[in-house]
Amino acid sequence: MDDFHWHARTLKEVLDRLGTRLQGLSSSEARHRLKQSGSNRIERNGRRAWYSILLHQLADPIVYVLLAAAVLAILIGKVADSFVVLAVVVLNTTIGFVQEMRATQAIEALSRMVPQNATVLRDGDARSVPAHTVVPGDVLLLQAGDQVAADVRLLEVNGLQVDEAALTGESLPVLKQEEPVPSEAVIGDRHSMAFGGTLVTAGTADGVVVATGANSELGRISRLLSETAELQTPLTRRLASLVRAISLTILVVAVLIFLVGMWRDNSLLDSALAAITLAVASIPEGLPAVITIASAIGVQRMARRRAIVRHLPAVETLGSTTVICTDKTGTLTRNEMTVEALWTPDLEVEVTGIGYAPEGELLTGGQSLSPLPERVHDLLLAGLLCNDAELECKHGRWRIVGDPTEGALVVAAGKAALDEDSMRAAFPRKDEIPFSSESQFMATLHESGDGGGMVCVKGAPEVIAGMCAVFAGGRPMAVELVHEAVEALAERGMRVLAVAMAKPSAGTVDLASSGWQQELCFLGLVGMSDPPRDEAIHAVRVCQQAGVVVKMVTGDHAETARAIGQSIGLLEAGGGGAQVVTGAQIEAATDAELLDLMRATNVFARVAPEHKLRLVKALQAGGQVVAMTGDGVNDAPALKRAEIGVAMGINGTAVAREASDIVLADDNFASISAAVEEGRRVYDNLSKSLAFVLPTSLGQAMIILIAVLLFPVTDGHLLMPIEPVQILWVNLVVAIALALPLALEAREPGLMKRPPRPPKEPLLSRFLVVRTFLVGALMTGGAAGLFLLEYTADLSEGAAVEVARGKAQTMAVTTIILFQMLYLLNCRSLTQTFWRVGLFSNLWVYLGIGVTLMLQLAFVYFEPLNHLFHTRPLEAADWLMSAGVAFAGFVVILLEKWLWRQNDSGEQVENGVR
């Protein structure tokens, strides 16, 4: 059906192809076609069931390793150990499940875009039928306020204007026509068509239905959406890679440990226990919980900054974004048409204030235009009277009822103190000629104060100029002067309307006659546009300073896109001068040529949904991490394909929100820069958490490795400096209590002046690998050394082997804990001293240290815990020895930081390029 190019065919060709007629179908034929074509509904996947969301939380490589460790612990009789591991899995799963359940509630789908009823011709009569029963060949009747039920080829048009912003991204209603358009026209230029889901803002029309349901333009976008694969986020990919490496290493080393234990005449059970102990020690059990909770904290912070996160990984992903592809209408701009300039032959006027609030003033030469000149007054008055829009304020927010272009004229008049109600009461309307595509103007007849008549006209400048013989005041008409002014305003990205007025000498005027046109005086021009948000201009600049490229991708016209791109600084930043790439160029470009176009400019205009999707894929093929923002149905496939989809919460369609990862509660692009900053802070804090958690696991694994290789074997039993249940104590109870405060660290200076992280950068950078092995080695040497020292000393004093081993193991664990407490301070910044980032900027760190110290005291002195963890009470001298070893490690890390800061590598770490 799409290959037929309905928009390019004559009405006869369309009717013949569909086997229908201008009077519509018969009821029996409509029923028959409904069985053939199916219901006019857009099918969608049902909302994910709660158990599906729950199982999704378990689909994590780290969780797989933890579950395997829990099973092994049960098999060897360590049931308590397995329960501790499973507790971490439950915590991680619960947090992610609750977050996704909250975010998915109340998200609806494409089916909402189809109205409940439609008016069609059946058996020659106009009937209201359920919209889902509309079939190809039906003649659909449209009027202002209707939502189009299906894709139609227009048959007869009377001033029809359709808001297609949700489908094409074009900010202004589109004037429709009956005549065919070129077959190569993109969706936004198919003026002979009206598409399902769009809104009629003015006029009336009849059209024949050419596509319904899945075959409609909405259905095509729905298929694009369902066929578009969601990509893993960078953090997810990095974590999966890290876990695979950790799992493989653990498996290999555990097998080697088992074989070495057997080779040293260790018993089979002890050798297996040593291997399992090493595996438990090596698994960073607390890592999933730390990552999940850090992301959840980021979710709460983003919510306070008006960005609502639907999926936890999106928190970090936005921080690693290298390119943001953003829609224009309602995202970078206000989606509120605003009069910015007035032109008369004698005067050029600037109109201040943006949006629909009637607040602003008229300036000329930078000075307030007061009192208001008569010709400017008449220009604004005629624009207000020749107008069907109304301005209203609800709940403190100004809005327009009617056409946005006409609404802009009402607001402009209000800024000049021309009250809408008063003026319309003083000059009541008696007759009108509606705007049509043929005439290109609208005219209204009003009673004037002297009992005579007044005709107000507005429309296309070339048409109005051709209807007038003089300017207001009697000066002869100069069409060339008007054309120059129109071009000057158009170059500034404005839509231009011309306004004229006639005060016929006769007391009564009939608009049906052309006599009034002989007395028209050209009043002037009105230039208007959808202005950019001030905060969006600043946000774009912040993103550019952060090394994030912003590209505007819109369905609007190239001239409008160019003007907005220049005003917010996109074209200059792109290195492509004033170049704007259109959808037609995208369509014709090869993949290689498209990459060149992407590098050449940051502004893309007149694009279709498949173009947006192709642009995102091209950027991803070039190694970029892409965030796509948008609010329309046309944005949904690209939102889903991008690593991070950002939808608008107020003006965004339900489809866009459902396809996104983040929803902006205020529809403000400025919230994106805040979210990028928050995402970078989350990643920084995750890096700090990794730098804290991984050395603990490595250090404990190295302790087991050294024990198996070097410690004595007595009667087939290996001397172990730390037991599996004690390892779990360190990894879970203590490590989490200390690591979680790092998720609350404030952002470090210069966060938004760093370049984005390289997309292929591993989660464990060279810097973190070096730091992990250094800290692990210090921990291993201190804990293993003190264990041997204490164990040997107690045996020499006649203590029983069980008692000596228990006390020595307690000292080893205490040394690790005290070491971690001090190391936590060093992790508050990877390269700076902890006092430089602020001694009291994160009080949670000290709370975590206090809680951990209390837990460790219970671990050492509380008898039930002594029994559970096989520990013994320590003396004051023992604590001092452990504290001394921990402090020595603290000083070594400070020295290592100083060395990093002295070379380029240190600067790279500080700038986030590791």
C-alpha cells in the first residue's frame, strides 16, 4: 500500500485504487472490508508482568556467581554462609524491582493516539462510528478539534490545518491541500494527506481512508519501535566484562589451589575447602548492592532535579554520554509561538517577552515605544480582530485555545495594552472569510465605533501585498519593499504574516463582494517564531564544555532549524558553518557519507522517524554513546535504540515516555545537563566504591593463596589465617557499611569540564588495577604477617592450637577492618587527599566508620558472635598492633597519590580520562 504513494496520486486514481466513491461505502461493504483489513487498532506488547521485572533483576552475571557460591556453601555444610550471600542477592533484587515497578506504572501506549469515534459517510449519510471500525475506502469527515482516526488522502479541503508535531516534530500546524505533491516528499511535506493520531486545529475537510491500524503511519512507527533492539548500557557491558574476567580468574586459581593443596599432602576436604574459601574471598559479594544503592541514590538526586529515571542503569549511562540528539519543538524551544518583530513602512518594532504570558513591551531603537503610533496600533488591532484564538490563564499558566499562530497575535496585542475582550466587544464581528489554501488569507468584517464597517485581513505577505494599492496613510504600495522586509525576517527564522485593513465608505459591506478589497491599506508585517528557552541555550553550552556534542534533529523546515541552531550555538560548535542537513540528504546518503554528514553539522531538519533511527545507529557505529531526547511518536524508535532515551513528561506523548529511560518532569533541556552532571557524579562514586571493594576481595584471596603455598600443613590440615565465614563478615557486613557512604560523596570540582569517558574504556582502568594490587598487597602482608606472629607467639606460650588459631584469625580480620576504615578516607578522592575534598563534606563516611567499629567490637567481644565466627577476645596491645599496620598502609596510599599527581597519568585520572 505504501508503494502506491497516495500523496502523489490524483483523486480519481486514489478512488479507483480503493474501489470507493465520494459518497463513501455502504454499511455491508464496510463490514466486509473490516474483516479483510482488520481493526483500526495498533497492537502493542502488554505491560511487563511483575514477575518478568523481578526475573530481569536476577539476570546479572555477578548474581549468577553469588548464587553459585551459595550453592557450594550449602553442599559443604556452610549453611550460615550461604544465607549471608543470598541476603545480598535479595537486597539487590528488591531495590531494582521496586524502582522499575514504580517507573512503569501509568505508562500507556500508541492505542491512546487513536480517537474513540470518527465521522464517516456510510450509505451516503454522515455517521459517527467507533474509530476502530474505520476501514480503507471510508470517507472521513474532519473538522477543528478532531483527532484524525486513520491515514487519509484529502478530497475536499476548506482551510484545514493539522497539528502534526507529535508525528513529524514540526512546531506549527500544517496547511493542507487537495492537489497531489511529489512522490519523494517526506511525511512533513505530504500536504495532501492527514495522518492518524494528528489533531485538526482549523478548517474542515473530507478525505478517503487509505491506511488503518498497523498499515498507517502510526503503525509503521510502532513496527519500527518493536523491531528496534535495546542496547546494553556502557556500565552494564563493563560490569559483564569485569565479572567474566573475575569469574574465569576465580575458577582457574581455585582449581590450582585445590591441586597445590593435594600436592602438599593436604586432605581432600581441606584442599576443597581452601579452594572454596578462595572463591568466596575473591567474589566481591557487596558489589551488586553497592552499585544498585549508588544508582538508587542517583535516582533520588535526579528526581529532585526534575529528571525521573525509569531504569537504574540509565543513571550512570547519561554521565558517559558523548552525543545528545535532541528534538527542537518543546525541548530546545518553548513550543509557544511568539511575536518578535513588527514592521511598517515607517517603523521596525521589537517585541520583548516570550511565550503566551502577555508580558513584555514594544521597543524601537532600544527605547520603549510610547505612546503607541496609530499605524502600529492598527496593525495589532487588526491581527487581534481577524483571529479565532483565545488567551486564558489556568492555575497560573497561560495557554492558547486555538491556532498557535493566531494566539501569538493575541498575546502581542495584550503587550500593547489592547485587551482581547474589550476590543472584540468594541468591534463585534459581523462576517468572515475563513482562511483557505486557495485564497491564502482570512478576512473579518466588524462594526466600527462610528457605525460604519471595518475589514481586517491577514495572510501570506505576497498575497496581501498584491491586494493593496497603498500603505496605511495613503503612501503608494511598494511590493519590493515588503519583499525585502519579509526576507529579512525569514532569515531570522521567523514565520511572517501580513496584515491589512479597510474602512469602506459605505455603511454596510458584504464580504462576498470584492468591493472592499479596493480600499485595503497595507498595515505591515508580523514576524513570529517558537523561541528557544533561555535555559536551553545555557544547558547546550554546559554540555559542550563537558565535551558532549549536541545535535538538533527536527522535523521542522531547514530555515527554522538553522535559525534555532544559530541562536543556541549549535552550528558554530559543529564546525559546519551554517550547514543544515535535511531528511532527503540522509535518505540519499550511504552509511559512510552519513558519518561524514554527522561530523559536518549539528543541525538536521525535515527528518522522518526512520531518519532519526538511522542517525542514532550511525553515531553508535562510530563508537559514540548516544542520548536521544524527544517528545513525539516519531521520536520513539530512536529513543529506544539510543543507549539513553530521554522523553518529555509534560508535552511528551505516552509512546515517547514508554520508549525512554528517563523522563523530564519539566520538559526542559536544561534538566538534561543537570542529569549528565549527576550521572558523572554517580560514575565517579562507583569508581571510588570499586577502588574500595575490589582490593578487599583481592587481599583476602591473596591471603588464602599465600597460606596454601607457604603456610605449614600439620596432620593433613592446612593452617588458614581466615575462614570463609570470617571472609563473608568482612565482605558483606563491614565492606558494605563502609562502601555505601562513598555513594553519597559530593561532586568533585571540574566535573562538567572533563571530556566524556572513552566508550570502550574498561571499568577497571590501569590506574584502578595498580591501586587494587597495591592495596591488596598491603592488606595481605599486614594481615598474614600479624597472623603468623600472633599464632607463633601464643603457641610458644603454651596455648592450645585451637585457641592460638582463633585469636590470630581475629587479629587478621581486625587488621583488615582497621585498614579498610583508613583506606575509606583515601577513597573519597582517587587522586587528592581526603581533606582537600572537605573534611566534613560527607558526614556519612564518619557514620560508616563509627558503625563498623562498633560491629567489629561486637565481632571480637560478643560471645554469640565469637561462637558463630570462631573468634577470640583481643587485648589492647593486639589492637595497637593492628592499628599500626593499618596506619602504615594509609600513609603508603597517600604517598602513591602524591606520585600519581606528579605525572601526566595523575592529571588524566583527575580529569576522568583514565
